[in-house]
Amino acid sequence: MTSELQKNQNDIAELERESAWKEMAKQVAHEIKNPLTPMKLSIQQLVAAYKDKKTEFDEILKKLSQAILNQIESLSLIASEFSSFAKMPSLKLEEFDLIPVIRDTIHLFGDEEAKIKFKTDTEKVLVESDNSQMRRMFINLIRNSIQARASIINIDLSIEDGNSIINIADNGNGIPPEIQNKIFEANFTTKERGLGLGLKLIKRFLENTNCEIKLISSNVSGTIFGIKIPVKFPKQEA
């Protein structure tokens, strides 16, 4: 009996390890795949601009090259962290301006049919977070809107009570009411080819950095997500 119990415990432990590795493999695959499409689109946009001999080619090259380099750095971080510790990248907290992060991300989708508009009355928004994971978060949310057949995506940023409030609204297909309470669950997806980890990973990342994301509304006219990120105000000189 003791031998049988030991065998059962070993079997359970093995199943738990296998399940954990499957979940990790899904996360890694999702995080690696996430930047590839906008990187490909950026290259295509550069080639098109070069062939058309656009006068602003130098400026396009500068913006898109920097955006692509940022995504390559993110992929490199994921690969090195996974190779060394077999886990997703740990948080690398640093202080940075949120506005260039959003604008750089939008540039990655310059060749998409969807029009992405960014509006803010603030010149600079300092936050303390993981820059690389923040960029991946915005890429993921924009991709979700495009895959929901949105033709317009509006990103609005404002400051309220010491927090940056970011609303991402699109005119896509929307999320059916009966599944709206499941969108942040692992392995839940409405896509034909989806791992169902995107919004779950976004929510986990934001909660780990004292931030929030919520679904404000969604219907056949579109979807609005709200994100709250604490602002780091510059220290006043004495």
C-alpha cells in the first residue's frame, strides 16, 4: 500500500510538472510570436517607401528602425531569460516616459488598414514599470482590435488623481456579453488560432506593477479597455 501511494504521488507530481511546462511553452510561444507581425509589417512599409521614393523616407526609416530594434531587444530578453532560468522574463523596473512607448508602438502598425489615433494633452508621463513588457502590452491590445476587424482605434491618455488613464477604443466586432467575464482567464480565446494568454498575461503584468486593466464596454459597435498606471512625478528641487 505504501509503495502504491508513493507511486501515485510521483505520478501526480509528474503530471503537475508536465502541465507547468505546457503552460510555460504556451507563454513563451505567445510572447515570441507577439512582435513578429508588426516587425514584418514595418519591413514591408520600409520597402514600399523605398520603392515609391518617398521624400520622407529618412524619417520613416529612423522611426521604424528604432521600433524594430526595440522589439528585437524584447525577443532577445525572452530568449536569454528562458535559456538561463526556464521562465518568462522577470520584471525590470525603470522610470520612463509612457508617451514615446505608445507612439513607437503605433508606428509598428503604420501599414495596417486600421487608423490608429493617439490623443493626450500631456507632454510627458513618467511611470515606473518594465519598458519592454509595456511595449508588448500595447502591441497585443492593438493586434486584438485589428483582429476584431476594427478600422479605427483611438488611444486616449489623461492624468487623474496621480494616475495615467489610458482608454483604448475600437469599432471592431466587440465581445459577446456572455463571455465578457472570461476574457482575462488563461487559455480563453475567441480566435481561430489563439493561445488565449494575451489578456491574461497583460492583466498579470499590470497587477504585478500596481496597475489595472478592465473592460469598460463592448458591443457590436466596438470595445473599450481602460488601463490605470501610477505616475511618477519629478522631485521638486529644494
